[in-house]
Amino acid sequence: MLAWIALILIIIGGLNWGLVGLFNVDLVARIFGGTKNPVARLIYIVIGLSALYTLLMVFFR
């Protein structure tokens, strides 16, 4: 179950980075009021931890 949650969060993060790259639009920052907003920062942290978890699962499973 945790792996699925991590995968979904990584997909959301990847789509957000795609929007940043293509259109210079950070959807997470727009929804939560900027990159300095604590909620937006928490979302970035959780997505980063999900990527780290998935990376560890790939190499140590």
C-alpha cells in the first residue's frame, strides 16, 4: 500500500515538474500560495521522500 501511495505522489511530482518545464507553472505553489507556504513545502518534502522510498525499493528489494 505504501508503495502505491509513493508511486502516486511521484507521478504528481513529475507532472508538476513537467508543467514547470513546459509552461513555467508550478501548480503546487499556485494552489497553496507560493513555494514559501508551509503546506506547499510539506508537499514538496513528502513527494521527495516518496521518490527516495521508491528508489530504495528498486535497489534493495
